[in-house]
Amino acid sequence: MEAVLDVHERPYDPLFPVVNLDESPKQLISEVRKGFTDSRGVLHEDYEYCREGVVDMYMIVEALGGRREVHIEDKHDRLSYAKIIAHIVENMYKDAIRVTIIEDNLSAHKLSALYEIFEAGRARNIIRKLEIVRTPKHGSWLNIAESELSVLIRQGLTRRTPDRQTLEADCKAWYEKRNNKHIKVNWQFRTKDARVKLRKLYPTFEN
């Protein structure tokens, strides 16, 4: 926990960006009967719907830089993860010296998967630019990307989503609007706070 909190306390540096990464499944649902808006402006949706499969939303957030992206993948596995990691390093932060990524400790988070989709030299170059910091078990609340996913669902995904293309369009409209406003995340919970508010997690010593 303290390792993650220490990273959150670092000052903003565009050459050493701190990025939060998280993923969440999204059920695709299409309408069986088209909804309508009544004269009072109330939207009515039929309870009946059709399941169209599940995709995975990857949230990438640079809290201090006021930047985020959402990528949609068909699967949540090590290869999808490797693809997202490569995008962060090679496209989003290609000029950075080192990219620190805060992420959950999941079995699919394997940097070795980069060697499965790229030749060895390229995979190694990506890994050399990375510092990976993982949240502890039951500590996913330390990952800012988890909170940002919640904001996305509440603000940008308020309607039923029938297909991947619609989901990608809705997510892009949401994060571009936030990026244009340069909305940052002000993380205020520090290590000193944890030692007080979460003192039960720490061992005790007798004087």
C-alpha cells in the first residue's frame, strides 16, 4: 500500500509520467423495442433486451497530466494487456524516459506476453521504459483508474450499448471532453494518513 501511496505523492513530470491502468467488463445490450421520450422529457425503455456479448474496457489515466484514454478489447487476457502496455509506452508516452504504471495484481498482467506479440528487441525496449507498481490484495481502491471507470459509467455510458462500435464512440466522446477540460485527479490520501486511519493494518510493538 505504501509503495503505491509513495508514487501518488510524486510531483508531475512529463518525462516520468505516472499512469493508472484498470479494466472492467462491459455487457453489450441491444433493444428489443425502441424506447421513446414522453412530453415531459422522460426517457422510457422497455425492460426486455437482448444480450450481445461482453467486451473489456481498459482505462488509462494520467492523474496529474489530466489525460485519459479508454480502449475496448474483445478479451481480458495477457495478450490484450500486452497490447495496451505497448500502446502506453510507444504511442501515448513515446518521448518519456520512464513510465510508471499503477495497476491491480491480476494473473493476466504479464509483461512476458509482450514477447508473444512482438519480436524480442521491441518487447525488451518496452519493458526497459516501465516501472510497474501493483496494488495489494483488497487494495484496488488505490488505483485511480478504478475511480475513473466509475465516472465513465455514470457520465458516459448512461444508455444501453448494443455493439462495440457504439461503446468505443461513447467512451471516446467522454474522455475527449474530460481531456479538453484538462480535468486532473487530486489524490489527497498520503502515507502519513494511512498510518493513522488504517493503523489496524500495521503491526504493533510493545515499548
